[in-house]
Amino acid sequence: MLVLSRKKNESIVINNDITIVVVEIRGDKVRLGVEAPKEVPVHRREVYDAIKRNEQASVEGDSTNETNG
């Protein structure tokens, strides 16, 4: 894992087309802004994990239906 230090209004660039900006620092919370192409999905980790769980459940449900059909 790459660990970087940034101050408010400083940013990092990923792969020439994704920019992460430190928008605000308040206590122990950091607000980040993400600029990315529309075709690049950007999710909070907990949302990403839920999407993956739902996709996996869907795949498992489809394979169960095929064997019982």
C-alpha cells in the first residue's frame, strides 16, 4: 500500500485520469473529492462490498435454479 500525506486542497493523480482531492479535514474525518471518467465506477468500500455480495448471491442463485430446473 502506498501511503501519502496531503493537506487540504492538495491532490493525487491515478493513471492520468483519476484525481483525488482533499476537500476538508475536520477532526478525525477527511472529505475527499474524486474526479474520474464516467465509465469508472467509484464507491465507498462498504457500498462496493455490498454490490459484490449481491452479485455473488445472484450468481449462486442462478446456478441453483439451473440445477433444479
